[in-house]
Amino acid sequence: MIRHMRAFYFLMVFVLLASAGFSQQPRFRVLAFYSTHVEQDHVDFALQAIPFFTRMAKRDGFEFKATADWNDMNPEGLKQYQMVMWLDDAPSTAAQRTAFEEYMERGGGWFGFHIAGWMDSRKTWPWFADFLGTLFYGNSWPPLPGTLTVDDPRHPAMKGVPASFLSPLNEWYSWDPDPRQTPGVKVLMTLDPSNYPIGFKDTLEGGDIPVTWTNTKYRMIYTNMGHGNRIFTSAQQNRFFESALLWLGRQSATPGGRVPAR
């Protein structure tokens, strides 16, 4: 009997240790790129985003790392991660851009914020213009809160997000062409018409202005939020950040696969 009890005890210890080791394995790995030499409002966002996503990673069981070295965007480095973020900047060299293109074409994931979508000429980076599905056209100024409406409440990235909510102070971008008209693009959130005109020095007078979307040809989400130090003050918006990141991360179970709309 004692021998059997000892055997059972050691078996249970083994199971518990194995389970603990397994539970410590991250569900997926995220590498966030940021810069400290860009506009201060963008730096402020990045420096708040890093602890925000670090806490989220601990809560939701994924690995989160941030780097200010954009040369880490290379094939060898990127293959260790299922998703990358651009918090307040974008690749600036041909080698970095090529590495990102190859990473995304092979099924990598991307979550881009605010300035990540700023490019006013297709000549700057033709591949990225197609990837994003549009180009920057204009902006509102100064930063103001804006009411957003959810276009597709059934999309997993919108899980737990109310149909409409007030987004904190932000600089809002307009686009040309309208991303909604680009094949493959699925708009997830839009500036509500009740906002117009929005801005004082620079004003968005009206029209269809998507705020968040995914190009369904890739595993990606772009969102216009990310200017200033008030972005994480909305529980509803924070819910979107978490739902979107987890949706992108869960797709990493099938590397190289395309992401279904739902």
C-alpha cells in the first residue's frame, strides 16, 4: 500500500510539474517596434502602449517584447514571432521593408497604429500602399475625441466592443481612396457622421472615414488610434485592442494561412 501511495504521489507531482511547464508556454509571441525620436505625441502613445500590452500578455498568456531597434526587422529575427506591432513609426530602409513584406506574405501578423498608416505617396512604398489598401489624405487638428461606430459587431476583433463609443483625444486621418472601396479590405470601425466637422485648425468636414480595418489577404489590422497620452483611457477602446490582438494571435496556429473574415 505504501509503495502504491508513493508511486501515486510521484505521478501526481510529475503531472503537476508537466502541466505547469506547459501552461508557461506562450500562446504566441509579439514583437512591438517603436521609436523615441519621432513626434512627442507618438512617443507618449508608445511608452504607454508597452506597459499596457505587457500587462495584457501576462493576463492572456502570450509573450510581448518591445524594441526601439528597427534593424530587428530582419528575416532571422522576425521568424521568432507570430505578430509584429508598429506603435509609432514604420520601417525606413529597403532591407527592413523587404523583411516585413516577406514576413507578411508568408503568413505573419501585423497590428499597426496611427502613424503606421501615414504615407501620402504610393511611390514611397508601393507594396505597403496595396497592403494598407489606401493612402493618407488629410487629418483633423487639434486632437479631439470622436464617436466611433462598429461596422461589423460579429467580427472577432470587435468582441466585447459596444456598437458605438466615444474614443479619447486623437488626431483623425482621412484616406484616398476610401479603404472600403479597396478589394479585400473589411472595415471594422468608422468615424460617426455626428462628429463632423471635426477639428479647428485642420478640419474633416464629412464623408466616409474608416478608422479601423483589415486587409483580408493578410493577417493584419490597422487602426487610426495612437496619438497622444489619452488613448488608453477608454475601457471600450481597450477592449478592442485586446480582442483585436487576440484574434490576430490565434490565427498563428496555421502559419502561412490566410485569415478568414470570421
